Amino acid sequence: MSATIDKSPAPARRFAGLRREIRGMRAVMPFVLIFAAFVLLALLAPLVAPLDPNSQNLLGRLKPPGTTARGIFYLLGTDNLGRDLLSRLIYGARISLSVAILSVVLSGTAGTILGMAAGLARGWTETVIMRLADIVLSVPAVLLAIIMVAVLGPGFANVVLVLALTRWPRYARVAYGQTLSVANMPYVRLARFMGAKTPRILLIHILPNIIGAIIVVATLEFGLMVLFEAGLSFLGLGVQPPTPSWGAMLSTGRAYVATAWWIAAFPGACLFLLILSVNLIGDHLRDRLDPKSR
Amino acid sequence: MTESSQILAVEGLTTRIGVNAVVDGVSLAVNSGEVVALVGESGCGKSLTALSIMGLHPAAARIGGGSVRLDGDDLLRFSEKQLRGIRGKTLSMIFQEPVASLDPLMRVGEQVAESLVVHGVASKSEAESRAIDMLEKVGIPDPAARARQYPAELSGGMCQRVMIACALIARPRLLIADEPTTALDVTIQAQILALMKELRREIRTAILLITHDMGVVADIADRVCVMYAGRIVESGDVASIFAQPSHPYTRLLLATIPKLSGTRKTRLNAIEGSVPDVSDWPVGCRFRTRCPLADDACEKMPPDFSVSGDDTHRAACWHIDRLSEMDAMGEMA
């Protein structure tokens, strides 16, 4: 019996599942594209932004969209310091997305590890971790974040840290519940019987079987993180000026809503589009990955 | 069967849940290459006996006494770590639900190879090629391709074959099979039993088969231990037990096998009632509440009487000599 594995099982069939998956995504496709566009803009900001987001043009302040001032065309107008709104939006996408990605990865990893540990170890480990999660969840997240930023001081790293510290219980709860049900599956008992040690059980047998639910939570949390970052920046607790952030731009625009609507309207629209698309993608993933709604 | 080498010797095994001895002084032995069936109704303690042998009894249960010798070593004295060292390697098990017992997100080949990998017996690639050989042995066509598939792509019977491959790949000395065919339909059952018979010859594995199905017992077992309410009530060679069942319970169990000879009006035989709850097991012979032959003598616990005269066939009943009366009672149910 030869051990070599034949690696050519009709490629067409091999990708059939993937192709079916893409067809099933047709309804959310526009939102996937919007999300991808934001990501691309953020990644390529220096290349696609027409101007330096921080260069001021005090003579060209509060110009409406589509004006040309001193030979420069401002597609989306300028803000109260004469900075190009389009460029600031593009750079602002970097902040929104990176804060969201980092905080989701941090809180997701921490929450998943803690939840799985609680679900598998039971006993006092379970009590300590899950009650702590309950406590964190019982305090309004925004309030908690505001207090923590006030203590730690504002700034990019602190915002990420604070979001991770306030959001991990979401993942911990899901990971805990899923681990409890998977850990009692006969195949986990069998693997344990066959001599597999705890780390192998967690990584090889439990994690792959619960990761779908975690990913669903992560996508839904992602939109929330974008909103939280904007909220903290709106209150002046997020990334500090002059770094462009959609939340801070909204906050600035608020003072000029009556005279220069575009300063608040465009970042608001960007937030709306990004969060909407992320949430719809999340809903789609939930329908696909959550066995309960299948 | 030759008495060549005794692989498993259980002596007076007692497992308590709370104050009740759910497994009460069970003794049985399995020799090399032999299939011993542990038979009984649900709730008679046969699964707990198997779990106790492997040290997998639930946390609420306590082993109260006895010994479980596997190749001479008393497993009851093993630490959890020592037990982990032999499980899957010298001592293996097939569980009841083949489909649920396979990790849905792990390729079949990897799962078969798992016990070799976790015990460090073989490298990953070597283990996987041995897994493919094993899949072929359990009669899976195109094993190399199947090894790359996921359990959801296999049928129930295939999954049970894979389970058997998982259990036997490390060539264990003893295989405990807990109702291995219960979840399968009858034609697949026959195939799986045939496969087990073939493999125990090839791998020289002793098998302790837990079942409630007398048909399965007749098909594959060499020896039978009949269990009722935590005790072994009769044990002996399969031929001897079927020819001369010597405990009323065994008689009634055998009578439950449907016969082809009856008319269409013949009702299926059943044993009246069910195994009483542990807390109200009767004093003395525990079967006396359901036994047609019961009388005052049964209030004392009967010892194991030899039926055959040479100790190979024993039954724990005061009324072995009155068994013929049961036939006179006609349709017993």
C-alpha cells in the first residue's frame, strides 16, 4: 500500500464549495465591495489622498464641496482650518479600521482563550473568569471606556487597549458556551480517551469547532468598535488632533452644521456606510456559520 | 479457546454511586484473541463496568473494591497519567455513536492516526500512512482518498469502520466495544461484526463486547457473561449458554430473540417489567422480583453454581434443577 497521496481530485469539484459560497454571497456583495473599498482607501491613503490631510489653507476655510480655491480643487470641500475634507476622510479610515481591527483581534483572542479555559476547566477557574465577564458586561461599555481613557489618557494605543479590555467578555461568553457543548461531544471524549492532552484537545478538537461562532461575534463587534472609536474621538478621548478621525471630524462639524453641513455630513456618511456593510456581512456570516440558524 | 494468556482479569469489581453498589463484585476474564460478551438490559450496570475497567467512570462513581488486571497490572492502582499512557495504545475502545465520535472538522486519516501521534509512537507522516493501511484493513475502498475526507462525507457504517480503525491502529491488547452496532442498521451490523471477527484474529486483540443483543452475542462471542442488577448471574461458553441457559434471566433473555418459526399471531416475547432502580434492588437474588421460579429460598443471595461440572459454565440461581418448569409455563411473558 503506497502512502503517497494522490493530490489531483478533479480541481473543478474541489472548488465547487467555494463557488457555491460566493454565489450565496450575492445579496451582501455590494457591502463586501464597500467594505473592501474602505480597506483599500485606508491601505493606499498616501497614494489616493489628493492632499496632505493636515495642511491648512486658512484662506480657503469652510469651502463647500466642489470649490476650487487658489488653484486647488476640493471635491468634498474644506473644514474650519481649510484642510481638504476628502483627504482627511481617507486618512480617517486608517484610524477607524486599525482601531477596530486591533481591538477586535485583542479582545477576541483574550476572550476566546479565557472562555475556552472556563468551559474546559470548570470549577473555580470557570467561576472567576465568567463572573468577571459578567461584572465587565454589567457596566455600560461606553461609560467604562470613558472612565478608563480618562484615567489612562487619550491616544491610539490606549483606545485600543480600553476597547479590548471592555469587549473581551462578549467573546468569552460565546467561547465558554460553545466549549461547554463541544467538550461533551463524543469525539472530544474519544480524543481524550485516546490519550490527547488538554492543549491538543483545545487547539485541535475544540477551537476549530467553535471558531465559526467567534468569527460571527467578531464581525458584529467590528462595527461596534468603529462606532466606539468615533464616539471616543467625538468626546475628545480618542486619537488626538491633528490626526484625522471620523469621530473628531463629526465633533468639529457639529459647531458648523448650520453654515457648513459637509464637515459633519461626510464623516457621518462614511461611518454609516462602513458600519452598515460590516454588520450586514456579519449577519450573512451568522446565517452561514451558526448551526442554529441554518 | 485456548487458555493461553489471560489479558484482562477482573476480580470482585465494585463501583458505588452514593451508597449503592451499581457494579457489585463483578468478576470476568478475557483471554488473548477471545471475544467475551457482557450482556444485560439497560440499567443493569454493564456500561459502568466497562467504564470502571478503563478508569472512565463518572465523577459521582467510586470504585469500592476489587482488581482489574490488564496483563497482570492492576489498573485500579494506576494514576491518571499512567492510564493515559495505555489508553488508545494497549487498551482501546469503540463507542456507541460512530458519527458523533468523529471530529466533524478533522480529516478521517488524521483521526485514525491520532492515537499513534499523541502517544508518540510514529511521526505524523508515518502515522498517516499507517492510518491509510488501517482504513484498507477495515474494508474502506480507496482508503487514500477517504483519508482526506471529512466524517460528514461518510455513511454511518463507514464511520463505524473508521472508529474501529481508530481503536485498532495501535494494535491494542484489549478492545472494549460498547454497543458497537446498536446505532447501525441490520445489514451494516452484520458487516461490522464480521469485520471485528476478522480483525481480532489478525491483530490478536481480545475483545470485551458490551451489548444487550443476544443475536450479536451468538454471532461473535466466544464466551458470555450475563449481567443483572450489578452482578454476573451466569457465565460460560457461548455454545453452552445457548444450549443450556441455566439462570432464569438468561432463559428469558434468549426467549426474547424473535423466531422465524412462529405464526403471524405469535407475540414477541418480552421480560415483564424492567431492572429495578439501584435503590430498591431486592435482598437476596436480585432477579426474584421478576423471576417465575422465585420462592423463599431466593431471599438469600445464591452463590455461583457450576453447571458444567468443570467451572467453565456457572450460574447464580438456587433453582437450576427446576429450570424445566419454566418451559412448562409455556409462553412466559
